[in-house]
Amino acid sequence: MAKHPLQFIEVRRKDPDKQPAEERVRHFGEIYGHYDPANAAQQAGRCLDCGNPYCEWKCPVHNYIPNWLKLIEAGKLFEAADLSHQTNSLPEICGRVCPQDRLCEGACTINDMGAVSIGSIERYITDEAYAQGWRPDMSEVADTGKRVAIIGAGPAGLGAADILAREGIRAIVYDAYPEIGGLLTFGIPPFKLEKEIVRRRRKLLEGMGVKFVLNTRVGVDISFQQIIDEHDAVFLGIGTYKYVDGKLPGQDLPGVVDALPYLVSNINRQLKVDADPANFINFAGKHVVVLGGGDTGMDCNRTAIRQGAKSVTCAYRRDEENMPGSKREVENSKEEGVRFLFNRQPIEIVGDKHVTGVRVVETKLGAPGPDGRRQPEPIEGSEEVLPADAVAIAFGFRPDPPAWFEEHGIESLPSGRTRVSTHGEFPFQTTNPKVFAGGDMVRGSDLVVTAVFEGREAAKAISKYLGVW
């Protein structure tokens, strides 16, 4: 029976249940529940099938969103899983960590009345299909005899491995960490992405023939020359791990930490990868100030709360509307007790033998800068000191090309981003023809989903380069 044309009005948006803040701050597990098949079908049925799917085009991987929503509404779970994986190598992860409010859901035709819950349904599709026995169908894939090395088991590398495996190309993924995922595993806290989800993806990829060589640092444990000699091509997806230095006076004071080492230390402890208490950064009982308004800043906020910080204040130099972080994560931070100070730019970290506070100045937004965003301008006479005995700096990350790049003719731009072809026969090819690259090391620090997209597109170019396509 055809659905009612006004179903999106009669059926209101209903997200999976979220744990109350007073409960979730006592653990590090995921805070959102799951749809059951009936709820998933009902929510998928809210899609208008508008004929002009802005959601699809706003999605960096251009998911066939209206199509798999129809399949879920019709109860065709495995078909939806197959379709979802045609465009996205990590749909269950993107469904959890993407800022849907700025992407697909933000472009939904009925957004003003409550957008279709695209992210939650995307997560449901793979979670439920896997639980029911779905696996990628590799029955018609023939081995080409080609071998491609992938350096970096983060989103870009995993996206590349997925496409190469489906083309019958053997993908061997090297990574310095003991688990796959890169920052999916060691940077994003488990309350946003439980690590079993990443381990499950590893099993799926290994079932497709992908091989992982972990605890292996290229240039240390194995030379890049050996890798390039033993493979027909190489894909680089090593991400961005070098923090943006705000050059604040006092930033070297004890008690001041960079966001990534802070988050990694907490996750390492939970994963029992590093049990040395000397490497664990703990904000329990401290008055914490987090500097930065992106998703990494929100991760620091919510981690500090769970560690038992006395207070957490997040200072950001623009207003709330212009925060780069997901609105969902900002709201979760607020619910969990984080205090936000907008239009506050840090100018100095104060203290003697240990940090005691952060000096900030109030700002107003001026004219747009080169990136199109309005620039914060200090307001004279508005300085104040925010008391703190712990500070996390979350100003973002940038590429850090390894030493072996130059030796092998791989050029970087002045920004540190890797130079790749954008209009040639083989997109994402570096200045070494046998080497391709994608993700954050090429475009700068960005979203998980954009890294997945570039890894997949680079893999298609590699397939063409090897004569497989």
C-alpha cells in the first residue's frame, strides 16, 4: 500500500533514545540507542523522495540516500547494505561521527519540520545487516595478480583498500598503531565511536582479502624503498597528526596539553595499549579550560567531564553560529555540564611553575578573511583571566610530511599538504608516478567522510594506472 503523501507530517522525526546526561557522564560507552526494524522503516518513510536529492549532493561521498531509505522502508535490509557500500566504505562509522546537521540532514527538504534521521538510519543499516549475517559479496571478484601497499589504516586508507579489494587487487595496509582506524580508534573517544565497531570493519575487510601489517612504522621498521619495490603501486593515507601551534605565551607550562596526546592517552588506557600511568593525562578534580571550537575540542570537553573534572570551560574566538564543530556535539557538551564562552580569544596562558589560568580577550566578528569566514577582532579593554589548573589546546592539525618523501620524489606544498594531480589522467597521483595519496594529508584536516571519499577515488585511479579498469 502506498504511503500517505504527508507522512513526514503525520510521523515526526524520532531519533534513537539518548542516555540522560547524568547517566552517560559516568562511562565512556556510546550514548545513543538503536532503531529496531519497525522504527527504522517508519523514519525512513518520512523521506519525500523529492526528486531533487540535495541530501545526496551535500554528502561528500554522494550516498544514494533516498534509494536506501526506500529499501529500509520496504524491509529490504541486505539490499540497503549493498547499496550503502557502493558509495561509502565506512557507513556505520560515518553514521556515528559525521556532522549530519551540516551535510545530508542539513540539506533535507523537510529540515524545517525535522529532517529525515539519515545518519541514524545509515548506522542502523550496517549494524543490523551485519548482525543478521550480511557480508560484502566477493564471489565474482577475480584476482588480478596486482599488489598495492597502503600506508595508513585510517579512513582514507580503509576506503582505498575497500575499492582495491573489489577490483581484485591485493591491498596490504601498513600502520604504526596496533589496531586499524588511525584516529577513528586512537583519537575519537568511544562515547562517539566504540572501538568494537572499527574492529568489526577490520574483520569485514580481511574477509574481502585485505591484509593488515600493524605495529609497523614506515621508514623505521620497514623502508619505503622496500615497499615500493614489492608492490605495483602505493597509496599514502597518513593523515594529519601535527598540531596547529597557537604560539601562546605560557603554553609550555605544566598542566597545558595538546588535544591529541590527551585524547590518545585516555583511549590507550581504555584499550590497555599503554598501561603506564606516567603516560596517562588525567583531569580528575581539575578546573579545565579547553581552547577550540571544533569536534576535537568537544571530544576534550566530554572526556574531561567523564574523568571527573571539577569544571570544564570551552573558550572559542567566534560566536556559536560560526563554530566548526557538530551542533550535536556542542549540545551534548552543554548537557553534560560544559560551560561555553564564545567570542573569547586566548592571548596568554598564565602561571609560574604550573598553569593557573588563561588570559582571553573578547572579540567581535569583522570582515571575512581569505577562507571566507568572518575574522574575530579583539575588543579593547575586555581582557579577563579564566582560572584553570589544566588546559587542553585544540586548534586543529596539519600535515607533517615524513623525511622519506624527498628521497622518493614526493613533493609537498608549503603548507605541508602532499602535492597530487587534480586534472591529469590519474587523479591523486603524487609527483612520484607510482605513488598516490589522499585524505587529510592532501586536503588538510577535514572530515572522516571526505577522507573516505578521497581514498576511494584514489583507488579507482590506481586501478586505472595498473590497467585493471
